[in-house]
Amino acid sequence: MKYTPYIRGYLDDSPETWCEFAARAGVSRAALYKFLSSKNAPRIDTLEKLLRAAGFSLVVTPATPTTPPGDAGAESEPAPQEAQDA
């Protein structure tokens, strides 16, 4: 899995044990081991907790540009102009 090296790298450089890290992240030791073994895809909440505890954040972006629901055909409003000092 692409995100596993981030956690492994953090743990390699951290003075924390895996058990301490798991406890601080709010996951079980077993969940951390399963995550690092890459045998199963982790639950999204487990992934987020581990990444956050290692100093990363999880960001979701659309794979392709999309229009938000309800905005179909809506014209974009011009950006407000800043007041100029006279």
C-alpha cells in the first residue's frame, strides 16, 4: 500500500515503540500490525488516525474534475474587487 512507508518511516525514526505509537494514535496494537503487514486494506478511520499520529494528514481529491451537486449550469460569480485607496 502506498501509505505504509510513511508510517514505517516515522516509526523507524521515532523513539516510540510500536505499542506506544498505537496507543497514542488511538488504535490497537493488532490494528497497527495489520496495517504495517499490508495484508488487508485498513479502515479509513484507522488509516487517518495512524497518519495523523505520524504527523501527516489524509486529503481526498476527485480523480477527475467534477461539478458539485446543485451547481450544474450555474454561472460563476466574479471575484469581488478590492477597494482602492484614493
